[in-house]
Amino acid sequence: MARTHGQIGRLDRADLQSELRRHGLRATASRLAVLETLRTADSPSSHGEVADVLASHGWDRTTIYRNLLDLTRVGLARRLDLGDHIWRFEPTGERAADEGLIWRFVCSECGDVSLLRGVTLVVAEGAQIPASLREEHAELQVRAHCDACVTPSEKAVSAAPVDEEPAEG
Ligand SMILES: [Zn+2]
């Protein structure tokens, strides 16, 4: 579960504050930090992951969860269920609009989520696909084993705790 949150604190706080206010939210310290954490994460983050990143601030996990829901409600974040029944949050914004199709790789073993870059969709001539997909306004999800999970020696180490037990289906 390699995640990089090294850029936290480097974003322009004044910009984030005015963005929150433009969306009708008060720019509280925890809300700013949650938005900043989503923006600097390299993949969608679960509530637990955001709470872990911000653990040193001593905020209640419920506060962080409410902030995630607030950001989702006003459209600054989106809530995703990538098939393992764990909600993950990702920031909305220019990135999605610029990149066309969004490809996500979800490890079916450890649940790690990452964005796939440099992958294109080839549609056969005459194939019946929805227009939104043809126009590349869509998200695609690939489920397979990540590199760490196909290496037997690393498999024992990947038994990280998850937020909840994935359900069947
Ligand atoms: Zn994995």
C-alpha cells in the first residue's frame, strides 16, 4: 500500500480557503486539511487513510468523515465505491476534465487503488458502445493483482488492516 502524501502543506492555503468559501463551506482548519490531503494523494483515499494522514492534528475521526461528506455534497470531492464496499474520496477538478478517460487499477488482493496512465481504449469499428465512452467521458476500472501481490515473498507483508470486510458479490 505505497501512498505518497509528501506534498502536504505545499498547496496554496489561500486558494483552498477561497475555494471552500466559494462552495459555501466555512474554511475550518480540519476541512482545509482534508481537502489538501485529497488533492495531494496519488489515488482516491478512504476515510481511514485520510484520518491516518491527519492523525497528528488530533482531530476526531468523525470530524474528518463529516468534512469528506461536506466536500462531496458541494462537489469538491466525489465518493467512489470501487467494488470492495469501501468508500474512497477523490477531489474533483481540472484533472478529470483534461485527461479524458480515467483508468483505475484496483488490486483484487490488497485493495490498493492507483490511476493508470498512458493506457488507451481501442474500439473496433462498428462496435456498439455508449456515446459517453466513445467521447471519452468515462471511468474504467481494471481489477487484477498489483505487483506486490503477485510476488510471493511480499504477499505475507501485504496483510494490512482494511476498513471493513469486503462482501460477496
Ligand atoms: Zn495488491
